[in-house]
Amino acid sequence: MTTVALIGPDGAGKTTVGRRVEALIPVPIKYVYMGVNLDSSNHMLPTTRLVRAIKRARGDAPDRGGPRDPARVTPRPKNPLRRALSEARSMVSLVLRVSEEWYRQGLAWSYERRGNIVIFDRHYYSDYYAYDIANRGRGQPLARRIHGLMLDRVYPKPGLTIYLDAPAEVLFARKGEGTLESLERRRQSYLQLGAQLEHFAVVDANRPLEDVARDVAELIYGFHLRSASKPTRVSDARH
């Protein structure tokens, strides 16, 4: 079947548009959140729930920010012991992060096998592209270099990626988060994905949500029909 990722900075309307699209396409749809904000996630591993509960009990703030701004790289500790502890914590976080990412991908595969179009709200490849992939790990801890390599070379990419685009001023007015400069950098990093992904579309999100949802639904359904009409090669057929 078909997988589609709706991507864009916070305030672009991904979640709202994704939910509205479900009513506009005459094919069963499953919605999977593929971002780091656990408060927005509709699926997560029991281990992730446990870690989340422990962090909340400690009073830690929820992680809603996603990958950090690639222009702000935290310097690695100079002290060897602190550096080793930092690397160890990064590796533990990597294991938890990658487990969660593959769990959600597994869900997507199961939904596809049942004949659903799977709509991803965000996608790990696009979210981490600027920080863990595009810079090829320069100045990054080992765990982040491994993560970027996995997302770039191993993790499945969506069949179609739709970027909901809006000016930084509009995004800031909607969410009031970040700065105009960081939002514009994020916007440009998303636009760069057009050269990396085979099927990539840009939709103007600075319009009424009904218009945006209609255009997105047309793109998804058209892509689905084209994909379904492709002949199956004999070597790919299952007996």
C-alpha cells in the first residue's frame, strides 16, 4: 500500500491536516505519529512509557522540542571521565530512541499489509536530517553519528513526503516558539529534502485548513492510485 509523511515546522498544521485527510480519501487510513513529542504520540513501547514515567516522577520537563537547532551544537566535555559518561548516556538514549523508531515502523508495515494508507505525522528522517544526517556527523557524539547513519541508510523512507510550507513569521505567530531565524533555518532544511527524496511535494500551508487538507488529500490519493497501478514484476510476485 502507501505511506505518506506530512512534515513541516511546528505550527504548519501537520496534525490537523492529517486528521482531516482521513475523511477525504476513500481508502482506509491509519495515522501514526513519528515524532519525539511523547505527549502527541498515539503509539509507544512499554519501555518508553516507563522511562517517561520515571522522568516525570523526577520532575523533568517533557521533551517536546525534537532535534535541536543544528546551528547550536553543544561542545563535548573536555574531561575524559565526563566525556565517557556523556557518551554512555548518549548510547543508552540511542538504544531507546531506535527501539521506538523501529516499533512505529513495524506498526506501519502491519497497517500496510491490511490494506491501509499510512499517514505519518512527522518523520524521523526529515526531523533529524539537518542535525544527524546532512552534516555527516561532524562534531557529533558517536551515538548521534550512528543514529544518522541508520536513518539515512537503513530506516525506510515514506513513499511520499508532503512538506507543509509557511513563512517563518506565520509559524511564529501560530506557535510563538523559537525565533524567526531558527524557524527559517528549519524551513530551509525541510526544503532541502526535495533533492534527497524521490517523491516530495510542497503544499502552501499559509491558507485556510480546508484548502490545505483538500490539496494534501488529492496528492495522497493520486500517489496511491499511481502506486497501485504499477505492474508487479514476476520476480517480486509472492506465490
